[in-house]
Amino acid sequence: MKTYFLVFNKMNAKKLREIVKAANEFDQCQIYIEYKQMKMNAKSLLSVSLLLGKQGLYCIYATGKNCRTALESLRAICTEEYAL
């Protein structure tokens, strides 16, 4: 299962940590993020750190148990606006 979305604000370190933390809550699910032909494991901070400062079209896909819930959770984190 996969979902696409646009990120208008550049990704910062806090947002990336939130993504990894949320992805690791789904133990029985494999979750990957694609951005401009780069594929990274959403459960790895080292992999996801490649998204630092990036904006544009993202694809998150997941397989396994509760993959729909995982996608909805990560999409909500990625698309929420920054509080000023």
C-alpha cells in the first residue's frame, strides 16, 4: 500500500525524528519513503536524514500488519504545518 503527498516546507531534524519514532511504533510493518529516486527505510534515522532540507513530492509505502494505519500516521506528520 502506498500514498503520495506534497511537502511545501523543507524537512527539519525535528520532523525527521518524529517520522522515525512513528514508523518504529509499527513493529510488524515495513515502511519506506521515496523521494526523487531515493528509497529509504522510514525506521532508520540515518536513512531518513537524507531528507533534511528537502521539499516536494514524497511517496510512502508500507507492507505488513497495520500498514494503512502506519501510512496515515506518517502522512499526517509529514504534511502538518509548522507552528510559528
